[in-house]
Amino acid sequence: MLTTIIRIGSILSWGTVFFIPRNSVKRYIPVTISAALVVVTAAFIGTNYGFWDIKGNSKKRMWNLLSLGLGYFTIANLWIFHLTFGKFRLYFLINLINNFVYAYGIIPILEKMNFLNYAKFRRTYHIIVTMTHSLFLYGYQLFFDKQDSRNLQWFNK
């Protein structure tokens, strides 16, 4: 029952996109899609190598992974970029807080619900990996913005 609530919440979280200006969605959707692909791929690889254990049969595990990776994570990533991009310290701080809350607040709740369990992966690893990932994403967005502005300058000549 609680797993179903998590999945429904994941789908409903996409409704918040309507509160983000359209130009921000267009601007940050490439980095958001890239981030989601990396996270979902890492989640499947980590499950295969036993870093964490997702409860249930293979179909249920897949839906559980996708609901976190393509729901909450993706929308949070879009919101964080919309609210903080261009202010690196704020971006870094918000990501650090978000990752600590997830690692030390949400993961224990998900473990108690038998949604998932960290096996070989520690919460400190989670913080290191996710912060490194967020730094790469910030760099990717900087590069993407730089390329986009060059293309616009060329187009306007």
C-alpha cells in the first residue's frame, strides 16, 4: 500500500512542472533528462551488483526504481536548476541539503517500509556520489548554455 502511495506521488510530482516558467523548462530539460538517464542507469547497475536491494519481484523492483529516478529525482533536479542556476554556492548548498535529507532522512524511511535497503552502499558514499554528479550536471548546463549562446549569436548575424 505504501509503495503504491510512493508511486502515485511520483507521478503527481510532475504536476509541479506547470509552476515553472516555460523558458526555464526548455532551458533545463536537457540537463534534467541527462541526469535522469544517469541515475536510472546507476540504479539498475547498483541493484545488479548488490549495492542496494529493492524489494519485490523483478517487475516491482523496476517500477520502484523508475518511480524514484524518473519522478521525484527528475522533478527535484528541474526545480533546483530553475531556482539556483547561476548562483553556484546556492546550487551546491541546496544539493548538499537535498542529498543529506535523502540519505539520512528518506532512505531510512524507505528501508523501514521495505521499499529498498542499502547493502554495500553507505550513506556517505551516497553523499559523495550525488554531490559529484551534481557538480558534473552544473558543468554540463554551463557548457550547454555557452553552446546555446554561441548558436544564437551566429544565427542573429
